[in-house]
Amino acid sequence: MNIDAKDMINSILNSISKVDYIKPEDLPNIDLYMDQVTTFMESQLVSTKRYPEDKILTKTMINNYAKNNLLPSPEKKRYSKEHLLMLIFIYYFKNILSINDIQTLLAPITGKFFKSTGEKDLTYIYNEVFSMEKGRIESLKKDLFKSYQAAQGTFEDADEEDREFLKNFSFICQLSFDVYLKKMLIEHLIDDMRPEKPTGKNRKEKVPKAKKE
């Protein structure tokens, strides 16, 4: 592996290592108004931005989530800790799933655990899911390293001026195929959660997407 390749893979692995999530103890114990919610999410998830000018969540997005039944309505214009937990889930899901799929996935969670008075509440769900985060990132780093090495072994007979681009193209194709397969698996699992399996025309129907700002 040449110096450039080492720099590339190290940069990728360092970026993955910096990916973080909002820990339950970092959540405020008081209800927040809309501006406070967007400020909190912005500060906590800034490392997930692609570009500095990107917005994590906007008022329009949050209002649309409530309108499309992804998020319970605020109480007296204030959002609780449970609202923030739901917004975190939505934030991660919205990059790969349709609004309709997110509705199907989160409806049982909201119905049973939102504002639950028992020990197994929404914080319990969040803790269980994100407790896997550290081990998952380490596993992902190893998989990325193997994929990158495999991509570096391709196009050895390509013209020298094209070789680096084609190797990177090969790496991107591998990653894209992994995402495609996992997305397809997620969609099948969500379809199985629906009382009525989507077929024909119903499968194509979508809830309007949240307006982007």
C-alpha cells in the first residue's frame, strides 16, 4: 500500500472514529421550545454534517414530522426528553428510509413507550440500541479496511493516469452495494411489520416528504 493509500484509509478510519451519538445523560431534563430543540440538535450532531452550512433539523422539518405522525405533538409548544429521543431516531432514519417506512417503524415504539410510566420507557429503548454503537463502529472499521484493500487490488492493468480514480470508483461501488443490500433488507423487515403487506399500487404510494430548508 503506497503512502497516498495509507493516508486515504487512515483518513476514512479517523472519520468513522469521530462519529458519535447523543448520550442519554447529555439530554436536558427540562422541556424545550422549538428554537432550543434545533440549537441542541445542531450542537450535538454537528460532527455528522457533510458541509458546515448543512442543517441538522429545522423548524419546518420538525413541524412536518409532527404533521406526518412521526413525532407526537409538543405540549404547550414545549418538547420533552422523549421528543428529543424520537427526533434522534428520525434524524438517522430519514437519510435512508421513506417517511412511510419511518412511520411504520416508529409507530409501535411511540404507542407503547412514549411517555411510559414504567421502567421500560423510551430512554430504555434508546440505551439498548445505542449501547451497541462502540462495538459496531470497530467492526465497521475492519470491514472498511478490507474493502479498501480489495479495491486497491483492482485495475492494476489500467492506464496509469486512470488507475487511482478507478480504484476509488471500485471502492465506492463496493460501499454502495453494501448500502443497497442493507437498505433492501431493512425495507423487507419493515414491510413485514405492516398489518397489510404493500402490493401493487399501494407499494408505490408515499407520504409527502418533509420540506427541506
